Amino acid sequence: AHQGRVRTEMAHGKEVHLDDNIQIDGEASDLGKKALGIGVVALVLGCVLGGGPLGRQFTSSYLVAYMYVLALGLGVLWFVAIQHLTNAHWSVVVRRVAEILAANMPLLALLAVPVIVPIVIGQSEIFEWAVPEKVAQNHILEHKAGYLNVTFFLIRIVVYFGFWSLLSRYFLNKSVEQDTSSGKAEEVNHSMQAVSAPSMIAFGLTLTFCAFDLLMSVDPYFFSTIFGVYYFGGAVAC
């Protein structure tokens, strides 16, 4: 069931009623609330059993689950961008679903807080490079400190999620504009195609370095220039 504003347009001389604002209600809405409640309870339980919000087990488990969910968001964002880059027409009927999912990037940024906070306060159980005492005792960590330090890490995280959020919102807004602006659909499509080309380069870089920062840096002794490709493959496969 859905409700919302009804917009009337003329198409080929006939009146067409379009729903601008579709909302989920009824049993589907109740199911969503129940799922949210179960998720919150499970998160609290996991926090307790995992040694608290700074516990190693909880932090490790949360990071794995979070990076999987983030991969879903990045995968659909890449899907939207590649469709515009190639000017694909077949995906028009399914693209809106991907656009809506990708637009959840601000929420994904918020969900990254449990991973970021222990790093900021220098009490992370899994990111050794964020603990000053461990860095002082480890030559490899000292050598990597120019890149793996809290300040630069936070700057990169802001850049990653800022870019992804802006890009996903841009594509969604422009896609909706195609529906509402008569006679400008082709112009809007060209603008999205022009943005998709440079954004794909920035997307590849941000995804790669995010994989380095949030996954590969868990093991400071591991080196790989192709690790971002592995994570990208998982994001697309999801």
C-alpha cells in the first residue's frame, strides 16, 4: 500500500496520474520497525558479549559487518555511475532502486562512527597504528606514520564519505528532475553523463584508499597495491 501526492499530466492526449511520493505503510512498515528493533537489540547484545564498545571482538565483528554493508552501497553507486557513463538505456527501469540505495551514504557515514571513535581516542584494539604507545615501540608503524596517523585518517574519511554522499545525491536528484521537468530529460541525461566520467576516476581512488584505511591497515605488516581491487570486486559482486 502507498499514499502520497498525485500529479496529473497529459501524455499522448490522455490524463496520466503519477504518484510523486510513495510511502511504505501497513504490514511492510510494521515489518521494517520490527527488523530495526531486532537489529538494535542484536547490536547491544553483541557489544556486551564482545567486550564492550572498545572490545577487540566487538570491534572486529562490527568492522567486518560494516564493510560488507558499505560494499553494497558502493556497488550500487558504481552501478548508477557506469550506466550514465555508457549511456545505457536498458537500466532505466531498475536504476531508481540503485539510486535510492546509494543515497543512503550519509547513513553509512554515521554507522562508521563505532569504527572511527576508538581510532580518534587512541584506544583501538585492532588498529595498532592509532595507539601512540604501540607506534613508539614499532619501527614499521613509525615508518608508516606519515600516512597512518589520526589527523590524516580523519581527513580522508571525510573526503570519502563527502564525495560518495554528494555523488549519490546528485544522481538521485537529477534522475527525479528527469521525471518532473518536461522537455529537459535529454539535457539532464547529458549532464549526468558528463559528471559520471570524472566521478568514476574519483570513485576508484576513494574506494581503493578506503579499503586500505579500514581493512588493510588492520595488519600493519601487510603490503598490497591491489587490495582495493579485491574490495571493489566484492562491492560489484554484491
